[in-house]
Amino acid sequence: MSFIWPIMLLFAIVLIPLLIAFYLILQQRRRRFAAKYAGFGLASTGGGVGGRRHIPPILFLVGLSILLVGLARPQMVVTLPRTEGTVILAFDVSGSMAATDMLPTRMDAAKAAARNFVQHQPPSVQIGVVAFSDNGFSVQPPTNDQDAILASINRLTPQRGTSLANGILVSLHTIATSGQVDTNYYTSLTPVPSPTPTAVPQGTYSPAVIVLLTDGENNENPDPLAAAQAAAKAGVRIYTVGLGSAAGTNLHVNGFTVHTQLDEAQLQQIAQITGGAYTNAQSKDDLLKAYDNLNPQLVIKPEETEVTSILAGASMLVLLVGGLFSLLWFNRLP
């Protein structure tokens, strides 16, 4: 146990013996008074009360002692469960994300769902933002500053092609630099990344997940499944979210006709390899539900916590018990 205001603890160490000495002096004076005036019938010897008369003062002294210790603001290491971890929101920013089959656009619908998710997270969850098209880059390192996260999401705009692997690998690199996994990845400038993470036992997951949101099939190197294997070795789960349908559709974007279709089998395989889940989102409501599928990590983490309120409550309880005994037995407070 440690104390934020240790000087108050020294004050308690000095005051408590003084209170004990004061009570003993009062008892001596009482006995002398009883002995001196007993013959005149002016003093009561306390017959029938016995040692009970000492119980309320002792309880009051114990209560005051606890209160004085509480004033020193003690801290204890307490292990409490809480939701904690890192979530990387990896956005496909390929040109087809400007399509208007989701109003106002696919990109805007995806950003709105992500903003809703961010605003409902506790401060113990760190959120980062990654954007990928034909390459990938970190837009926002993991943080619990919701204003910074929302601002980075709002800056996303549609770009070029689709490289799922770069989205995964840049996300892993972002997690690694935040200290959530012990690994040494690549930079996004490496043409063909070859991640070599320190493998964790199968079925073991770090407190970090990637939400990979895309509306098209992979059309760039490297291989997304190899990147998914790297994530699995590091214990990072990937939750894939596919916008659109596997049948595909022609979209009119900026005066061009673009054919886009989901490779659902590949997205499902990425999720399966890493222990995550796949969600198909064809509406705003589907996008919101995709974030509901995320499994938060409930961790038990020891923290040094101030316990002043606990001691103050215990002190009040002991003082009330002492006062109750005194009123019941002697019709007065000690």
C-alpha cells in the first residue's frame, strides 16, 4: 500500500496515541472522582455496566483512526476486469467506394458506421485508422483521443485499386508500433513484404483486432492470404466486412463505368484463418451490425487504485455502531 499524502499518515500516527492517552487520563480522573465522592453518593461507580462502557469509545477511536488513515489517500494494487485493446479500422479507399448505391456514397456510409463505433468505445480501447488502395498507409496511430480518430476518418477519400494484403500488413505494422504485439514487420514502401512475426500458440489472441472493410476483389500484390497467415501467427484477429455482392455490379463513378464484385470466399477465408468473422454489408444497417460482431477483450489488469472512499465508508460504519451502542446502553454519545 502507498499513500498520495503521506504527511497525513504521520499526522494520524501522532494524533491516535494522543487520543488514547487523553481517554486514559479521563478514566483516571473519573476513578479518582468516584473514590473521593462515593461516600456522599455524588458519583456512580458504574455498577452493572462493567467493561461495556469502554466499547463505544474504543469503536469511536477505531473509526477515527480509519478516517485519519483514509485522509492520507491510500492506494492499493487492485485487479479489475475491463475492456481493453487496440482496434485498427482498415478502409478500402479504391475508386469504387465513391459509388452511390449506398447513400450518399459507399465511402460516406462506411465512415458513418465507423464514427458510430468509435463514439461508443471506452477510453481503454485504442483505435487506429489505416487506408489502402493499391498500397496502404497509416492515417491515425492507435489512440483513445476520439476527436483525432474521427478527424482521420473524415479525411478518407476514394483513390485507386484494391490491395487487401497491404491493408492487412500496414494494420499489423501499426499494431506492432503501438506495442500490442511483439513483432517486426515491414514498411508500406516495401514492394513485396515478407512479414516474420513471432508466432504465438494457436488459438491465442492479442488484445488487438483489425476491421478490414472493402467493396471489391483483390487486384494487387502481395497475396492477402499470406498476410492473413502473418496476422494469425501474431494472434491478431481480422473481421472482414464486404460491401456489395458476390454477383457484382456496374457502378458509375466520376463519369466512368466500373464493374465491381466481392470475393466473399477470400474475405471469409481471411477471417477464418485469423479467428475473426465475415459480414456482408449491403446497407447502412448492415454496416452498423458488422461492428456489433466485434468481441471485446475483457482483461484482468492490476492497477494502483485509490481506496480512500472504502476507508471513509468503513470509518463511518464503525462510528455509527459506536454511537448506537452508546445511545442504547447509556442514552448518550461517548
